[in-house]
Amino acid sequence: MAIMREMRRPWPELFDWDNLPGPFTWPLREGRHGMRIEDFIEGDRYVVRTEIPGVDPEKDITVDIDQGVLTIHAEREARRTEGGRSEFSYGSFVRRVALPEGADDSAVKAKYEAGILEVSVPISSKPAEARRIPIESGS
């Protein structure tokens, strides 16, 4: 059974600002689109899911973790057709998510099925232990 994360910050995560539309989009981000995600705790894993239909996961999607931040990047090329219209989004898609405390970024799993990318990260259920830090003397 999945449990939605209950702890929410009063402000959006700084990394979520990449996904704001219109005048809030940084000029350096032109051509990039945000991704909607859902995240939850399932057992002892933190799970992030996003819809990325119409891509080849081996060629068009990358998942990276650096300093406690999960980055999902995808590319979708536009088809060239005459006439008609398209309301699809093409180009570069990116989303960054701060991992929760206790996340073990050495055992991340990613799976793509039916247009949904699911990334899961194990988390420790043990709270960090309090400890005293020794102070070194300069003399």
C-alpha cells in the first residue's frame, strides 16, 4: 500500500520553480518543458512517477542523482507533417526533486512502462542518531 508524503513545505521546492509557466520561466530555460510528477513512500522506498509518453527510454530519458537531488531529463522529437495541428509538447523536458532524508542513492531503480517512468530510492526508517562532534584544538 502506497502512502502519500504528508510532510509538505509551505513553499514549493526551489527545484520545482523550473516548471512554472509563462513569465516565471527563466530565459536560459527556453525550449525546456516541465514534467508533472507524483511522489510517495511505499514500504521502505521513496517513489517518483512521471508521464513521458512517446519516447524510447533507452535513448531519450536520463535519470541522474547528484548531492541528494534526483534529475529526470527526456527528449521528444517533433514529427514533421504538412497541415493539421499538434497540441503535443516536443523538445527537452526536465524535473529535479530533492530526495528525502535517509535516501540511499546507491540503490536507485528506474522502470519505464506504458509511458510512465517510475524511479524508486530506498530510504532508511532509522532516524539519524544524535552524536557529539569532537572539537580539534589548533595548538
